[in-house]
Amino acid sequence: MMSLRWVLMTGLAVVLTGCVADEPFSNESASTPPPTEQTEATGDEPSSDASAPEAGPTWLAKFETSQGNFTIEIHPEWAPRGSAHFRELVELGYYDNCRFFRVIEGFMAQFGISGDPALNAKWGEHTILDEPVKQSNTRGMVTYAKSGLPNSRSTQLFINFGDNTRLDLDGFSPIGRVIEGMAVVDKLYNGYGEAPDQSRIQAEGNAYLIKDFPKLDYIKSITIEDLSLEHAPGDPQPVETPTGDKPGESGEAAKPAEATAEQPANATPADSPEPAEAAKPEAEPKTAEDAKPAEAAPAETPAESGEPATEGDAAAPATESADN
């Protein structure tokens, strides 16, 4: 009787094991699953406010890391909830000293578990509602990691190394894009692969990572820079592409030129007008008749000229002359 019961229990265990399915959101092999966030949140009712915030202006998140600096341009119009939540965490200093604990060459670099277990306990279950995917997960795009459950985005994000557009169908909605320093991101240490355990990071923090994975790169600080209306970029700037076969092998790619007061961040040399020359001083008049100022011709306004302003003119206003 005991042997028969044992046979029946063994058979039932085999059947149940065969019924376990792969993660429904995974389109990749088991060796490189999508950027997932291990959390006990149900995903049914996010702990954050369900009302969508208004999409504000574009802003910059400037990362200082152990490998170097890079800048992410955050676009609230792409994902208002995700952008607002990320800014809230940055302002709280949540990401300071966070490790890039999952870096997969050619795929992505993941971060966002605090080195302080107390912060993880407070914010790890603070989830936000899903949002439509308005941009693709291409190189340089920054996106929240999530579990297979709906509405499970929390604190973890990842930076795409390559074309990961297959993640779009799984609801991974980008909130921003690396516009400067992508070569630094390419160099983040990737020697540990999938080895760091998310559950232990959440419970033990940096004490666990520093002891078992001392080579991991980390975030020193993130600084927010709000863009004024006249300097706010339009379309995202192109991301630097590595010249070697593998990221980071052939040196850093050229960085986009920094915006100046005369040239917005998204302007190209072809769009930017040549700087106006300063007015040259007139020669001293020889006679009293010559000293009389010449009558100024009436200035032609855009409405009188009959020609609409070009896109380049609208993006980069002419510099005032020295006389003004």
C-alpha cells in the first residue's frame, strides 16, 4: 500500500513539473531573459496614484558613475507616470551608490536596487501603472524593468545596448534616451552576467554586492537639469555608436556638441545660422555735413517680407549685435 501511494505521488509531481510554463513576457532564450524586477507586488492595484500626471517639459538626468559620466534625456510625453516616478526617486537620492548589477553584453545594463535595504523595503513595492509604448527599445533607450504581471514597474531601469525592439510588444515603455556618454555605458563591467541575486541585493544591499561582486560599476550621483523653453530639444539626439565589433573595444565614440545660448541641443551645423557680425565703428566725419547721421531704412518685419521663417530660423534665433 505504501509503495502504491509513493508511485502515485511521484507521478503527480512529474505531471505538475511538466505544466510549469516559461515567463509569458519572454521572447529571449533562458540565458538572457528580459529585464525583470523581482517583487512580491501583485500588479493588480499599483500603490501609486492611478491618475496620470501631466507630461511636463523634457529634462536631463546627469549620471556620475565609477566608469565615467553620461546624460539621459527624459521625455515625459513618452511615459508621464514613469518619468515622474523616476524624477521623484532621483530627487530623494534613491539611486546614489546603486550598482549596475545586471550587465549583459549586446543586450542591456540594469540598475535600480538601492544599496540600502531600508530604502528597498520602502520603495520596492511602490509600483506604477503601465503606459503605452510610444518609443522603441533601440540603442540608448532607457526603460523600466518589470515582472510578468501588469502594473509592476517600480524602481529598476535598464539601458539598451542594441536593437531590442522585440521588448516593445511586451509593454516595455521607454522614458528617455542617452544623449551623451553612451561609450561610458558600453564600458560598464559585465563580467558577472546573471550571477548577482536580486533577492539578496534587496535584503542585504551593497554589503552583499561589495563582498561577492566587487568589480560592479555603480552610480555615484544623479543631477537633474531642467531645460528652459528656448533650450529644450525637440527630437532625441542620435546616440553614439561604438566603432569596434564589441561595445567599448575601439575607444569612445564622438560625443554630440553641447548646446550653447545661440544653438539648441538638437540643432545641426546646417540648421544653425552664422553668427551675426558686430557693428563696425564708422570713420570720423571730416566735415559737419558728414557728421549728420544717415536716415535709417525701415526694418523689414517677417510679415512684410512675404517669406515664412524656416525651421532652422525658428530653432536658433539670431544673436543680437554688439550695439544692442
